[in-house]
Amino acid sequence: MTQEQTGIDLNGTVTSPKGFKAGGSACNIKESGSLDLGILTSDNICTAAGVFTTSQIRAAAIEIDEELLENGQAQTIIVNSGNANASTGKRGIGDARKLSELAAKKCGTTQHNSLVSSTGIIGHHLPMELIEEGIQHLELTTQGGHDFARAIMTTDIVPKTGSVKFGDYTIGGCAKGSGMIHPNMATMLAYLTTDAPIEQNMLQTTLVDAVEKTFNLISVDGDTSPSDTVIILANGTDQTKVIKEDSELAKEFAEALTTLCEHLAKAIVRDGEGATKLIEIEIENAKTIPEAKTLIRDLTTSYLLKTAVHGSDPNWGRIVSVIGRSNIEIVGDAVTVAICDTLVFENGEPSPYDEKSVAKAMESDTISIKISVGSGNAYAKGWGCDLSAEYVRINADYTT
């Protein structure tokens, strides 16, 4: 099956929209010898928008991209994996600029329209000679989106891609992320493309809104990367059909973009390091949306809750304790909790339920937790994952 009920084409990639090419190559940045360099490019200059990490320690690529995106345009993106080029000083900035230059030369574009990203181990300089050699072997094609998605992976087990249609247009995307996931803006790396003509201000505001509803509401382990990036390129050139905030297609575009971002965000959490289960958390009747989001983030980073989910243990006390310590307004005798659609705690009191049947339901790969806190009418939904011994093994051995 290649189509979700949400309308996502699971075979779609960043090259599904018209006018985009991509590819990947192996430069031996990774000891495994797998793909570790990807390039995405458009046939023409795109309207572009981006959202970046809020970490005070920022990778060199973030500094370069924010500078390049000041004019709201881009045409090419080069990404290396296995090395984050973060905390690498002036040399790191110079290497990031060199990456931008190499990509522009490869694609026949200009450096001021060539964005760059790096992901992987922090504190190591990029092996520029290997990268320069690898670029020579990289082939850009309209079918290269899958190789691009594989090339940006680090500890990911599977590539994360998809596309969705709205009107006569397509939005394609891919993302990487498996650990160090607790973004304050977006998530590790995500790239989105569309063949629609989108006005730049709308593109930026719509991207930010989609990010807030999706990538900003996931967590694997509570850590935020210095490299977090989400970039969208829109290459539509028909100026008579430019989509602005008051355009008929504006709402359709926003909904389609959010749908694709949610698909990619959930794919990241499902692929969390050592994860075996996706946790979907819905908060109802919060005082404000920011408070609902705060509770989601508190729950998705609770080790006790994450381990209970891993063990299929319907221990609602771990959920209620997080609600109680969360710095949000609640009405205690109105708090209600349901696990896998079974009420386990209602209006501040335990609710009779069959513990064995709920434990059985928790053996699924998707666990739903629905909570009402009784302080207002605000709603939010977010995602996390369980915590397994495999997560410890992966991260204990990450650099050695």
C-alpha cells in the first residue's frame, strides 16, 4: 500500500514535484561506506523558507543558511551525514561555505542560492577532500529523491519520505532523525519541495505554523540538536497563479503541508533510537495551547512513562504524576486519562477497567493516551516513543 488515509503517497520524495532533481553518493564520511552526501536542486530559482534550531550552540550550516535565506530564495541544498560540522570554529564556517560552493558548481547554480546542512558527530572537521571527490560521482535525477533521503541518515534505520497533492500541485518531502530529538523549532533535518508558486511571506508563515503543529511536538530523548533544520523550496513560476494568504488555494496548501509534516514527524518518532512503539498523546480542555504543548513535552520525556509503555504496563499513576508536576493549570477533580481508548482515571479518581485487556492493547506499535485537564478549551496533539535498552546501547557506543 502506497497511500495513507491522510492522502500521503508513501513512495513520494522531494523529487515528486515537477522540476526537482536529487541524488546521493558515498564519500566515506561514514565508516560504513553507506551514502553520506546528498544534493537536491531545482531547474529554476525557488521561493524558499526555513526554520532552524533554537540551540545556543549552532552548527556552521545554520549560520550560512540563515544568511543565504535573507532574500527568500534558494535553488540547491547539499547535505552531508556522519559529521555535524558543529562546534568547529572558523574552519567549520569556511568548510560550510565551501560545501555551498561545490554544490552550486555541481548543479550549475550560484553560491548565494546554495544552502547547506550537516548532521552527525559534533566537534569533528569535515573531510573536504573526500567530499569533493564524492560530489564527482553523485548523479542528479528526477528519481533521485530516495537516494537523497538515504544519504542524510545517521542512526536512522529507515528513510522517511512522502508526498501529498493539493490542487494541481504536489508537495514532496523527506526527513532524518532518530536520536537527539526534542526540537524547539522543527526537527533534525527535513526538506520539503513543491511545484506550486507560493508568495514568500506566506511560505514562511505557513511553514512555521506547520512546524509548530508537528515537528515541534515530537520527542525521542529530550535533547535538541545544534543542526535542526526545516527548509521548503517552491519552484512554481506562473506569476498569474501565485498563492498568497487570500488565495483560494492558501488553505489547501497549508493543510497539505501540515499533513506531510505530521507524516514525517511521526516517522521520526517511530524510528527513534531503540524505539518499538509510537506514543500519540492528545491533551484536551487545557487553559491554553502552549500549556497543552508543555504537558505533551513533559509526558514524552518522562522516562517512567516511556519505560511503562515499553513494557505494556498500563500504569496510569505515571501519567497522573507528570500531569501533577507539569507547570500548567489543571482542575484536579476533572482530570481524566484514557490509555488505548480505555478510561483508566476519570474526574480525579481511578476508573474501573480490565488491566489485562489494556496491557494487551499496549502491545500494539501505536499507543494512544488521551488526557483532559479541565482548565479550558485548548487542544494539542504530539508524539513520543518508548524507551528500550537498545537506546542505551546505541548511544553508549555512538562515537566509539
